[in-house]
Amino acid sequence: MKKGSKILIYILSVLLVSAALCAAVIFVANDAFALCKSGESSDFTLERDTPVREAAKLLKDAGFIKYPLVFRVYFTLKSGGDVFPAGNYVLSPAMSYDEIRYEIFGIGKPRTEVRITFPEGSTTDEVIELFLKNGIGTREGFEKAIQTHEFDFAFMPQTVSDARKYRLDGYLFPDTYNFYSDSTEEEAIAKMLANFERKFTSAMLGDAARAGYTADEAVTLASMVQGEAYYLSDMAGISSVFRNRLRGGMKYLQSDATGLYGEAYDTYEHAGLPPGPICNPGAAALEAAVYPANTKYYYFLTGSDKKAVFSRTYAEHKKAIKRMQN
């Protein structure tokens, strides 16, 4: 073969290889960066968390990408993670690798917020139900967080009675909150606990301790005040009745509200404070528990107008009952 022919064949070979490489680069780049891709959107479902290797093959089989190996390399370079989370996603063959990654991991998407109001005196079960009603978490997740998660707050009860319904009863501060709709149960509960910490100040904790009450006892007393009082103006007086009874050695606190929370909480049957709070009290009830009115009252009752009537002795209390009956 003549020398000129060899050179021509070499040049043609180089050109063909270069063209093939260029074509490959173009095809791969088009797949990765969606330079001129098209296709309709459709669902892509992962029933479980899936390794990237397997997810790339599933994406190819579904027609969303053409080169799973390239996708895996690109994905690793972008540090998108090692596992695709389970879920149902809407993808399109027209999407770039980054757009697929953003859709799977929610990158760049604004987090939606949910506004929830928890009324004062809500029980822990009612708090959980409001979360679930607004699409946040699961009952199992909230119960686990409330009962076992180690939240880092100084006021947290260190030990609780076996008869106690929920460990964090009393500490889920009732207020209006904005939560991210994808908040974990621990994040949601931590937000309520942080609010409790702001409302039940270190000064209040110190004053409760000087009066002989632990934080948990003060919160338990506040929950009883919350459960019994209809008017804010009655809270300090009702608190004084319970504290006078405790200080005066009366065996039973006889709060109607406690028995509604369970037999173990019945203060007609069980002496002293119940095993824990019966609801989540608001700021006014917490303040009344720590700073009661200065009275000699040992009894109270509420009439049809829901206003509390206080008495110093049982004889006075019976007369008040008779007046209301008449």
C-alpha cells in the first residue's frame, strides 16, 4: 500500500473515532443535561429506600435516563447521597440528572408551613391529634418522641411515676405555632418544649423550689388549676386552695378535673398530687401555680355561671353549696 494511502486511512480512522467520541459525548451530555430531551411526565415509585446503583437501573428501565453508569458517576460527584428515599415522584425523560436529583431529594423546593393552634388545657392526646389532622407525623412517632426521646431541656422530669400517662404531659406549651409540614415528630415536640422553657422562666423555677415544689410538681399543680378554672381571675385563688391543703396536711386535694384523666389521677381516692399533669397548662395557670393568692381558703366550688366561690371551712363550703342549690 502506498504511503499516501496509509496516511489517508489513518486520517479517516482518526476522524471516525473522533466523530464517534463526539457523538457519544453529545448523547451522554444530552442525557445528563437535557439539552434537547423530551417526554411526558409520569410517576416513579420506590417502595423502599434504594441504593443508587439499583435506582439508576430502575430509572433507565422506566425511560427517564439512558446511561445508568454515567448517572451513578455524576450522582456520586455531586454528593447527592448513597440511597434514594422511598416515595412517589413525578419525573420526565426531559429532566436533567440534576432535576431528577432535585425532585428525589426535594433540593431547592420551598418547605411549606402549617399553622396550628393548641388551646390551653389541651391533653397530650389532643396535641397529637392536631398534629395528625394537619398532616404532620404519625401517632407512633409522636408517642415515641414524647415517651423516650432525650430532649435537652433542664426542666425535663428526670423520673416519672409508672402511673403517669405521658412523660411530657404538661410541657407541650399551648400556643399558635408555624411548623414545616415535613417536620419530624422530635422537631415538632422540641419546638413546643422550647416555648415552655421561655414561658416557665428560671425565676419561676427558683420560686417554685423555694416554696418546696419541684418543676414537675408545679406544672402538675398548674394543670389542675387550668382544669378547674373557667376565668383567669379565679386561677390564683384555686391555686391557693390546693397549696393550702398540701401545706395544711389535708390528705385529699379533691379536684374534680383530675379524676377525668384516669383512675390513678383521682384526687378523691389518692392522696396528694396526682402522678403527673392532667393537661398542658397555659402561662396564666403556670403563674398561678407558682404565685398563688394569699388566702386561707381550703374549699371552692363553681356554679352555673362558672365563677369560683371560695370558703375557709367545710361549714362555709356546705352553706355555699346550699345557696347554689337554692
